[in-house]
Amino acid sequence: MTDSKYFTTTKKGEIFELKSELNNDKKEKKKEAVKKVIASMTVGKDVSALFPDVVNCMQTDNLELKKLVYLYLMNYAKSQPDMAIMAVNTFVKDCEDSNPLIRALAVRTMGCIRVDKITEYLCEPLRKCLKDEDPYVRKTAAVCVAKLYDISATMVEDQGFLDQLKDLLSDSNPMVVANAVAALSEINEASQSGQPLVEMNSVTINKLLTALNECTEWGQVFILDSLANYSPKDEREAQSICERITPRLAHANAAVVLSAVKVLMKLLEMLSSDSDFCATLTKKLAPPLVTLLSSEPEVQYVALRNINLIVQKRPDILKHEMKVFFVKYNDPIYVKLEKLDIMIRLANQGNIAQVLSELKEYATEVDVDFVRKAVRAIGRCAIKVEPSAERCVSTLLDLIQTKVNYVVQEAIVVIKDIFRKYPNKYESIISTLCENLDTLDEPEARASMVWIIGEYAERIDNADELLDSFLEGFQDENAQVQLQLLTAVVKLFLKRPSDTQELVQHVLSLATQDSDNPDLRDRGFIYWRLLSTDPAAAKEVVLADKPLISEETDLLEPTLLDELICHISSLASVYHKPPTAFVEGRGAGVRKSLPNRAAGSGGGAGGEQAESGAGSEAMVIPNQESLIGDLLSMDINAPAMPSAPAATSNVDLLGGGLDILLGGPPAEAAPGGASSLLGDIFGLGGASLSVGVQIPKVTWLPAEKGKGLEIQGTFSRRNGEVFMDMTLTNKAMQPMTNFAIQLNKNSFGLVPSSPLQAAPLPPNQTIEVSLALGTNGPIQRMEPLNNLQVAVKNNIDIFYFACLVHGNVLFAEDGQLDKRVFLNTWKEIPAANELQYSLSGVIGTTDGIASKMTTNNIFTIAKRNVEGQDMLYQSLKLTNNIWVLLELKLQPGNPDATLSLKSRSVEVANIIFAAYEAIIRSP
């Protein structure tokens, strides 16, 4: 008979009957009663009244009964904490049972009971189980430590469980090692410090790699995820790890495969791209990814989202596998759309014929959304693969001839982009487009057609009639179409002024007098003013040459892509968003990034990144658990760390690779500020100067603490370097000689570029000393972040003091962002990473403030006026490659201003705010 009988009963007084059955002397009756209790509990009945009776059943040798009682305890212990204490003695006793299954069961259950009173009694049994002779008990105890950490982190640290857990990494049993790694990873994510609990070294890595081959599939996932956080010492070690991980690519479990791919993608960054090993490894990565596409649709989708990232980073891996991304008739729509996106990313001159024939087939499908995407994809191919543009246009014309409404409309939208990419090349097809004018009913398609008519009005004989037909229903049109109509008619007037005067007056009247849309009204007034005062200037503005559109506008920003590569096989890689965008709290502050590229290796996306971008990853500032490496223990006579040569390359947002994002080198701002992205607001450039605001010197070391030596100092930035400017005064009775200086580990890696050059200092004399600082030293997070601990030695003694580094000296000269990247990055950074600050005592004009900021390496990307407020959009880059985006709101004549800051590392906000205060108040 099945267990379903326990869920059916018609008896009255059920609790009373269960109570008597639980106290029955017969073991079988007792077990039956507990099963009935569990069944009632499962369907939602309250059986907490039976708690003491069920607890009494714990005293048994029957493993099945014990499991049932433990299940009941886990469910009701929180609501009955006082009663749960009754079970503690049995738990402790079971932890010393001769049967390892019972020992493991007891320690697992104690870890699941989230009651403080019971947690106190868990420590001793858990300590014993972590050293148990049976591996099953040890692996269970390892997971229990992670559960206990979630309940009481301080207890785990105080009782030394973390050290015991680290010891289990050397266990002989691979499953114990895997569970220890899983527990440490869990604890690491929950830790507030952000510091890794286990220092990964070659010995630990070797142990993990040995266990990798023998543990279960989920154990392998935990170990691989842990290996992904390790950065090998050199290329040789990276190669060795790759060789030992590669066999995991053949695993049947998709999670193991993707975790292995994640580790290999990270290690590939450390290998020379021109080496044979790198080429072989790249070939080995393709088959497992292709195999994932033969799984069920849900797994396929996850695999495709991850492949999308891999293809953006390294298209070479799958460049010969185009056919596997061809859409099947029975694929779900979400799989089809993802495959379509990857096909475009892999399209090149060699396979474009195949791709176009596929896309033409897709455009005849019945799924409207998919057909639209397929038509857009043909346009993207034309823009991406220039030699194929003619073939793509021919394909689009064939699709237009089908007269299928939504196909025609999508085709017109993408043809507009093709005209933008290849001016004066395919305009002969305009007559065909005009034939379909009456069928257009979607705003985007109508707006595109209007743009084409306005842009090429001189080639269309009846352009005025066509535009006039749109004006008949002007008030009913979408705002997007109205704006295009206004601009198109003004273009037509400037090209053919004699016969279109009435038309332009009509449209300007509609836009300025009859419209409620402020954007349309404003544009109408601007055109009206331009045309009435200076038609020549109007012609220059409205008919100006337009910048060519970029090849790939939907690529992820390079640093975000690098971060997502580190999160392959997790939700972040499916959402294509960093964990901070959708996970609150735990681990949110720690940002992962790929290691610096090996020397001589090519760029990420098929070698497209310039070598100058290599090695410019943003450093994540580690948390300061304690001031390890105290100045007292430092060797004051140690040679100064040599300064790295100043970077001269134009480093892009958050670590390089802007060329990929924009499909070419960043274009210089057009004269007059014409920009296709944000209209006329982006017209303000700025030049970098080498000397910024000068902060007055303050006393760092008073004479009474320096045995007569007084040090006053400040920080400055000159010609791309940070300088520590000091005034040394000898107030003692004896001369001072043999000066030396040492800096403690700090948040920005500041170290002396050369030894301190200070001449002997006679009594009552003063000397000026300027010490250049490099930014390539060891990093340790300080509180506050810009705190710098200094030791100065002379012939008398060693003296210690602390000072604060001024934020403005940490702003690098290459902190100016491209306008498009600024806008995209502002949107990418989550709202949780935005902070606001109020500035007071602001004096001077907006342009004067912008100029002052530029002098201090805070670059104004754009300027606009909104409702009487001047808005400055600014960017800066710190010396450790952390980027900060800012919006400064100024009211002319008002000394108060608002500063909004966005960054992936908001810890730097206070430094930035203080720097703004200093710069704005400077003369």
C-alpha cells in the first residue's frame, strides 16, 4: 500500500489520536503516527501541539523514524524554541553515534534549525564532525558551517570554524573538498569585508584540480567557480591550469561545461594570442558550446545568452560554426531571436551569402515579430559587411515587392540606415520606396520615409506633394513623425525655396501654434528664428553633413562585457547585467574583472582592441580588515619601487576597447557641436592642462612630535604625475641628514617613484622638497579612502604621520569620454549607484566653472539649459582606472548647486565631492 493513506482521514479528534499513537510502545505504531504527523504538516495543518510527543520519538535506532522526527523539528523549532531545547541532548548524542549516517543527519539538522539557543550547542558537535573519520560526515559538516555563518557570522569566526574549513581543502576525499569550496564561496559572498577568505595559491589550486576529476558534477561546478577567482602567476601556470580543466568541456552536465568555459575564457586573457596553445584551446571551446544547442529549449536559451557574450569577446571561437545558429522551424521565439542576434555578430564576407539566404527565408515566416527582426538583421548585415551591402539592398527590395505590410515597413526603416551608412550610393531605389507611401501606418516607418524624402528632396520631383499629404493629418501623427516632418519640410525649403514657401510657413505654424508638444514647439521656433534671421546659417545647420552610423551599436560596453565574462553560467550572463543591477546586499560591492592581457596578445574581440588598452583594468579597492603591514614593520631603507611609465594611450571607458563599441576610432566632436545622439546639447569640448587647483600646505608632522623636524605639505598634479610637495623645517639644535621616506599600502597604490632627495638640513633652516609618486604600488583599502600613512626617517629617528591625498591629484588626463559612451554608461549603471551632493558658495559663470574643471581633469562632455538651469555632464577617471560620471546643475546667480554622481565604485564619492568643493572655491 502506498503512503497516500496518511493524507486521508475522516476521524474526529485527530490531534488527540495522534498524540496517543505517538506514545505507543510499539515501534511500528509510533512510526506510522509520525508519518501521519508529517503528512498533516505537509498539507498545511498545524500539528505544533504534538511537539513534545514527536521529540520523545527521537530516542530510537530506526533511521527512517529519526529522519521524520528531524524533518518535523526543522519545521516547528522556530515557532517552539523553548520546546526545541529538549532535543539538544539527543542531537549531541547522535553526533557521536556509531552510524555515520546518523552523525551526519544530526549535524545537518542542527544547522537547519535557526534558533539561537540551539546554535550555541551546535559548536562542539560540529567541531567533532569536521574532523570525523567518515568523509560523508565531514562533507555534511562543511556545508553546516556555511549555514551557521548565515545565522551567526561572529560565532563561526570566533570558534575557528573557518580555519577548519580551510583545512578540509586538503582532504583526501574529493567530495569533502568540493563541499568545503562551496561553503567557503557561500561565506565569502555573505562576508561584509569583501576580502577573500582563502588565499588562493598554486598549492591550493593543485589540490582543487586533483579533486576536480573525482567529485560529482555539482562539486565540479563549485570547484570551477572557485578556480575562476584565481589569477595565475604567469602564462606557464595559466597554460597548465587550462590543460587540466579542458577535459571538463566534454562533461554531460551543461553547468559544468559553462563553468569550465568561464575559467578558460578568463585564462585566455593571460595567454599570448599568437601562440599555438591559444589557437588549439580556441578550437576546443567551439564543440562543447555547439553541443549545448542540441539540448532542450530552456538550456539552449541560457547557452545562447552566454555564447552571445563569448562571441562579442572572441568571435574567432565560433567563426566556422554559423550553421548551428540557423533557426529551426520548431524553435521557440526566444531561441529564434537569440540565434538571429548571434548570426549577425558572426556575419563576415565569407559567410554573408549563406546568412542572407537564411534571413530571406525567415522574412517569409508567419511569426510577425520574428519576421521584423529578420528584416532588421538584413539591414544590420549591410551596415556591418560593406561588400555585401548591394546584395542586402537587393534582398530588401525583393521583400518590398511582396507587399506584406509589416515587411515593407521594417525594410524602409533599415534602408534609411543604409542610406546613412553609404551616402550617394543606393538612392536610385527611392522611387520604389515612394510607391509604398500609402501603406505605411507605423510611426517609425513613416518617420523613416519622411526623413528619406526630406534628405533627398532634390532627387524627388514631387517631394512637396508627398510631404503635403503627410501634413493633412499632422495633429494625429506620432511625435516622432511630427518632428521628422518639420525637419523634412525645412530641408525641402532650403533646397527649393521658390515653390515651397507656403508649405514651410504652414508646417511652422502647425508646430509652434497648434502643438502641445514642447519638443516640437521648440524645434519649430529654432527653425523659424534661423530662417528669418540668417538663411545661410540655417542651411549650414539643417543641411550639415551627417556622421556615418557605426557598424555595431548594440555591443556591450567593454568593461561590462569583461565583467559578464567573469559571470558566465550565472544569472548575470543571462540578463546581460552585472549582479549589482539585480542583487541587493550580498557581494554587491565586489566587481569581478578579467586579468590584464598577456604581452603581445591581441585584443579581445578578434584582436580588435588596441594594445594600448591592455592592462588598464580598473582596480577593485580591497576592503581594510586591519592595518596589516603596519609602518612600524616596514623596511625604511628598502629601495623605492620604480614608477611605471605614464600611459600615453587614449584609454577608453573602464578599461579600453571603445573602438569595438563604436566600430572604429572615436570621432572628434564636430564643429558647432552637431551630434546625432543628443542633438545640439553636446557641443562643449575641453583641453587638458597640466596644473590644477593648488591646495595650501598644512602641517603634517609638528616639531614637538618630530623631535624638532616639522613637515608641512600638500599634493599636486603636474604633467600627468602626482607630487608630494613638502616644506621641511629643522627646529632642533643639531643638523638633520640622511632623509628617507616610505608610504604604507594605500587605496590608490601610491609609492615614491624615486628616493627622497633632501639636502642636509642645518638648525633653524627650511628646505622645499617635491617627491614624485607612482600609482603602481600595493593596494589596501583605507578609511577614509584617501588616507595615506607615511614614515620619514633621518639621522635622529623614524617619524610616523598620516595625511589625506587631495582627490583632484588622482584625476587622470585621459578621463574624457566619448559622448555616446557617456550616455550609454549612464544608463547602464544602476540607480542604486547614483549619489547626490549639494554644493554651496558657487561663484562664476557656467563656462568659467567648466573651464576650471577641465584644468583639473574633470571633462565636460555636454552642456544644456533646462528650465533656466545649466546642466554640465562631466566625466573623470581616477588613477586606478575607476570611472566616474557626473551631472552638475547650476542656476545662474544662485550660489547653490547640485552634483549627481554615478560610478560602479561609489566608495570614491566622498573624495570626488571634496575635490569639487575645493575646485569651485579656488580663484
